[in-house]
Amino acid sequence: MFENRKYVIIPASELDKVNFSEVLESAPGTCRYSVDSTKTFVKYEGDMPMSVQNVSGKSIEYSHNEILEILSNEEWTSLQVL
């Protein structure tokens, strides 16, 4: 289902450079952020959109399975111990 999707992690401070008509998120408020709010990611299908190419400090492209693994670590998931 998501095999054509690609994901790129970007600094949250660079999010204003993203043209949301080129990615699958609709606005900054619909993005998921790292626990410390310094990083987010965008997803798209096909080639990397030009606005994402222009973002400084972006990661490599990740597949759906790769991004799921990344998002499961403590940098992206805050676990509370009861």
C-alpha cells in the first residue's frame, strides 16, 4: 500500500520552505515532530519535490519500513513509565 511512498526527515526550522501542494501533508500542523520538536518529515510519491530538494539539512530518502523503524526510537516516541 505504501511501497511508492518516500520519506525525508528535515529540520523543523526549514519546514517553511516546503510547498505543501507537492507533499502528502497539508500544512505544518499536520506534520509529526520529534520529541524535542527540532525535526519533522514529509512524505511524497515519485520523485523528490523541488521544494524538498531545496531544504538544507535533509536526510536521505527512506522507504515506509525504514521510516517506521526510525520513528519507533526514543527521538520520535515519548514513552511514559507508570
